Amino acid sequence: MGAAALLLATTACSGSDDKAPAGNTQNAASGPLEKVTYMSGFGLFGRESYVYAAIDKGYFREAGLEVEVKPGLGTNPNLKALSSGTVQYASIDLTGAFLEYGRQGGIKDFTIVGAVQQRSLTALMALEESGISTPRDLENKTIGAQPGSVNQVLFPTYARLAGIDAAKVKFQNVAPQQQPQLLASKKVDVITQFPVGKPGVERAAGGRKAVVLPYTDVITDLFGGAIGVSKQTAQEKPDQVKRFMTALLKGLSDTINNPQEAGQIYAKFEKTQPPPVASAEMTLMRPYVDLGAGLGQIDQARAARSIAILQGAGAIPDGLKPEDVISFDLIPKPSA
């Protein structure tokens, strides 16, 4: 089933009290459902199963929403989709959001309304047999990356702090879905990938082991994926934003607490990965999701430290504040 056609009303399954029959676009509590579009962070892999859980279990419908899912292409393209009104909600790497907002001429028509991963998933991945095991091994290698992804945007900062020459590393434009196959066939030496994507990469490589180089080994205090909306949506529809985030976080809670179920739910909507691989991604994602503050939360002091790190590395100019990029008042409070 195509992701763009995945609507809440048609994907909710019967047999559970909280799910509407197929074709029902009515919310019993408040009338017709509001239609919104969500763009994933980077393709449609198992790590995105939380949005499908919120659809499948009726959480969005209970919130009065009908949600269409589209595959994302990384932070910069997703921000462009938000600012153009192509989508109403999008997964945005929070570090990438700071970088984009802070740069001269950067996109500023957005705001962040909650976290998905409270620790950055930004990483590079190579096959163990390549001999690449440290940042210094990246020089004179080719990295396959989606243009505009935070992995590529942040790479000069990563390289500077890791003590390597970014000019000696070549980037090749590669779509998210093609990266594991191109790495397996040695068409590229390295790919920009999340650590949770390791099971899928090793499957594509026929069981050969992969090596992960997390950016957080070099750049500390970085946040991961978050949910962004346009400033207009935040200003005009704050209640909708809170309802969307509350429903999404319910799906996130379910998938990290029951990754096996998450894989099965994912398989109802997408065929990019088999259920066991999707489940493995959610299992690996759990440590990144909740650092003790509660799902979805963004600590303002830690966000300020993250900005200071980027400023200290020369990645963004001084003056940026967390509240320039994050709407702390729209982040749902953690459940008691």
C-alpha cells in the first residue's frame, strides 16, 4: 500500500473498540475529522512505526484527526515542505533545525513542538570488512547521503571536532532507500545512517557486519528527531498541534515498549522491511527516546547547551536561543 494513500479512516482495522470501521471519517466525540499530512524523517523504515501505531490503534482518530503519511527526505527538504504548506507535520532533526535556523538565509518558518529522540541518531555506517572503524578512516572515502540530511549538513562540524579534513571526504547523492544496497555492493564506502538502521543494513549486506560511527561520540548533548510545524499552524491551531502530539506519543510509547507488535503494525502499511527488522529498529531506538524527562520532552537548558556546542564549533553564529526554534508551550506534558 502506498504511503501517500495511508489515511487513518481506511487503515484502522475492525475488531477493537477504539478503531473506526473502514471508510468512517467521523469522530464520534466532535464530528468530522481534520485531515493533516505527516512527513517521516528519512524514508519509511521500521523506526517510523510509531506513527503507524497511532493510526492503527485509533489514537489519531480519538484526537479528531485523519493522518496521511508521506516519506521524508531529511531535515532540509522536510522544512521546505512545512514552510510551503505541502505537509502540516514533519519529523525534523532538532540539531539540523538549529543549524538551518541559525544560518544566513536559512528556513525560519517553522517551530518544533516535541521530541521523538532525545539523543541524536545521527551517524555514519560502513561494513566491518572495509576496515573503517574510526573517523580518521573516513578520509579519501565516499559517503552516500541524501542531500540536505542532517548527517551531511553536520558533517563539517563532526569532521572538525574529530580532527579530520572534511575536504578529503567525498559525498555522493543517494536516496535513503538505496543506501543499504549501494553499501553492500561497495558502490560507496560509507552511508549516512541511524544506529537503529543497522539490522536493515546488515540484512541488505547478506549478514555481513556493519560498523557504526555515531556523531554523539564527537559532538555531545545533541538531540535527535523532533516534530515540526509551520509557525502559522502553531499560532492558528495550537489545540490541533497538542492533540496530534499526544496521539503520536501514545504510538511512540506503544512501539518502544512492544517492538514485536510495532514490527507487525509496520508491515500492515509498508513493505520496505520485514517485521523482524522493523522490530529490531524499534528495540534499538528505545534508549534514544526517553532520557528520564518523559516522552516528547525537550529540556530547555540542554537545548541551550546543544546550541552553544554548535556555536563553539563555528556551525552557527551567536544569538540563537532555544525558544527561537522550539515552542515549549506546545509540547504535551508527560503523563502522571
